[in-house]
Amino acid sequence: MEQRDSEAAPPTLGVGMVGYAFMGAAHSQGWRTAGRVFDLPMRPVLAAIGGRDAAAVRAAAVKHGWAAAETDWRDLVTRDDVQLVDICTPGDSHAEIAVAALEAGKHVLCEKPLANSVAEAETMVAAAELARERGQLAMVGFNYRRVPAIAYARRLIADGRLGTLRHVRFTYLQDWLVDPDFPLTWRLEREHAGSGALGDLGAHIVDLAQYLAGEPLVGVSALSETFVRERPLLAGASAGLSASGGVERGAVTVDDAALFTGRLASGALASFEATRMASGRKNALRLEINGELGSLAFDLERLNELSFHDHTEPAASSGFRRILVTEPEHPYLEAWWPPGHALGYEHTFAHQARDLVEAIATGTDPAPSFADGLQVQRVLAAVEESAEKNAVFTPVPTAPQASAQASAQTSVQAQV
Ligand SMILES: NC(=O)c1ccc[n+]([C@@H]2O[C@H](COP(=O)([O-])OP(=O)(O)OC[C@H]3O[C@@H](n4cnc5c(N)ncnc54)[C@H](O)[C@@H]3O)[C@@H](O)[C@H]2O)c1
């Protein structure tokens, strides 16, 4: 790593990012901001941005503050001034770019879902394990773990404030596909996206359920549906959730909505709903977790608030209370604004950058790891398999090292 002139300056960490649209902009914001808000042991440098269209990638470099632009990601991942490759492309390119970057000796941050299939995710985990022996780290971009209220919820659960968990309940509702004339972007094509609302939104809530509960899902029962089966072909490029369509139509090859129930290793029951067809709901990631000692509830559309019910308090005066998660004692808040001066969606990307930089500087394994991403992928695959069989309960294969999970799974299978 190159050293700054001043003796006191931290070493730099050159970042190379592939993809420059929605997540490209959000991650740029994170890389630009993290070192200016948090005291980081390394200073992220926006070294190079990659994309396929030369003019567009140069414009993105200027707009988002990247020093150089590349039109082939292969050239980006081998640059000497890049130590970390940040993958912000659709799922169909995650595995190829991540494996090449790891083989080139780089750390990797990869957007979610980790891959488009379990097989690809397994390849990525194998590459990450080999790279780990050389001191390289790999992390998946499940940024909602970095919402302070969610990180604080995890702390309360880990501290035992909810006791034994009984229910985890998640919905992730958006409405940008309600219009049947919304065009056929990559998010609606299986070869690019892997799956639809399931991989796009369901991946986030599966990760959050397993993160917050601290245990894996061992089986699922699912239904899914594609309500609009043909859409206008794209006219021009799409970015994020914006696109315009032409006259010709093409087939939608992914789900519009997925509903599933599941069982966690401990026996707690889980329910999930992921849809881009919930009119009026823009980014409504909601959760409620009930334990024998209390409950937590959260809504991403009010992301500075966490609801907590302590069931050990006298019934007459107990009830859900609203915690405004903006105190310096709350996760990530020590470096931001005075209490009550709220944070938003974009801050999760600065938190993600901070956590990864700290992990790299200290040689600590970051979370969520590629193995965590693979576990989510296994759940998504089990959901698809179950939905194909009209909701037949489908076990989620567990990682070989997780013997406790395996025995829990066996007991679940025995009950079905
Ligand atoms: N964490 C979150 O909250 C969140 C939100 C949205 C999307 N995502 C994930 O981020 C990833 C990207 O989604 P997005 O919304 O930014 O998509 P997008 O369509 O806005 O941008 C995709 C970018 O990748 C580029 N690209 C596509 N294929 C490429 C290839 N083969 N080589 C080089 N560049 C290529 C495109 O030119 C574009 O710049 C996906 O995995 C998606 O699931 C995560």
C-alpha cells in the first residue's frame, strides 16, 4: 500500500469499482464519505471505475470522483493502484469478476445477491477461502445490516433481551413493477438476475433474518408468481429502477412476488414476503421479531426508529416503545450528528465501507462473508424448488461445518 507524505497519515486503500449506475453511485458515496466521517486506519482512494461504455464510464468517473476509468473490468482488477475490487454489476457477472479479482490478489466487496446460482456462489466461496490464506478478504454488500437500528436490534437480541426467539416476520414491499408497461430490464430476466423479487428483495430479508436471529434457516415452504408475463423491450439503457420501453414485448422470466415460511435452526418460525407489486409501498422492508422476553419491530421507511417491547415489565405499563436510534452509544452513530439529527439510506454504504476498511486493516474476517452469501443463495434455491412444487417443505442444505444446524435440520425433516 502506498504511504501518504505526512508521517501521521494512514496508508491508502485503492478501490476499483465495476458498474456505475444505481449501486455504483451509492457505493461511490460510501467510499467518498467513510474516511471523512470515521477515523479509519486506512484511507480509501477512489482509484478507478469500470464500465463497458467509454463515454458513460468517463462521465461517471468525473461525477462520482474516480481518478481513472476502464472499459474492461479485466483491466480494472489487475491495476496496481487497486487493492480492493467493488462489484456493482448485475448478478450474472458477480462470480466471474469476483474470482478474477481474488486471483489477482485483491480484496473484494460484491453486491447482493452473491451470485445467480448456488454453484456460482460455491465457486466464489472456494476462491475467497484460497485468497484468505494470502491475507485477502471478501464481503457481500448486504448493506441493511448497517442501518444503525438494525445493528442495534442485533445487539439487543445477542444480549438476550428477547430471550428464546419464537417468530421472525419479514416483508419487503416495493411497487415499481405495478405498471404492466414498465420495460423488461435486466432485473426481469433470469439469465441476468437469477430470480426476481426473490433475489432482489428476498435476499436482503433472508440475510437479515439469519443475521438478527444468529442462526440459519433450515427449511422453507414457498409460493411465487409472475403476474405480468410480457413487458416492452428496453429502448436504450436502464439504470437502477429507471428505464423506458419500446413497442415490442418480451417474456418476463422471473417471479414478481415470492411468499415463504421457514424454520430456523432453533425451531423458531419465520415468514417472508418479497414483491415489487405492492402499490403504494416504495421501499417497505419491515420486520417483527418475537421472543419469550420481548419483541422488536422496524420499518426501513422510518429507519432511525426501532420499536422494542420488554415483556418482563409490568403489564399495565409495558408496551412497544419507540427508540430513536441516533444516540452516540448506538452503532455507527458516534461519528455522525447530534442526537435526533437523522441518518438515511446512503449512510449504510459509508458504514459498509468503514467496516470493510477496518477488517482489512486489522486482518479480521468481515461479515457478511461470501460463506454467508452462499447460505442465503441456498435458501433462495430452496424457495424456488419449493415454489415449483407448490409449497412443498424443502430443506435448506447446511454448510458442512455447521453440525448443530445439521442436527436441527434432521429434526425438522423428521417432523415433515
Ligand atoms: N444493496 C442494495 O440495497 C442494492 C440495491 C440495488 C441493487 N443492488 C444490487 O447491486 C447490483 C447492481 O444493481 P444496480 O441497481 O446498481 O444495477 P444498475 O442497472 O443500476 O447498474 C448496473 C451497472 O453494471 C454495469 N454492467 C452490467 N453488466 C456489466 C458487465 N458485464 N461488465 C461491466 N459492467 C456491467 C452497467 O453498465 C451498470 O453500470 C445487483 O447485484 C443488485 O442486486 C443492491
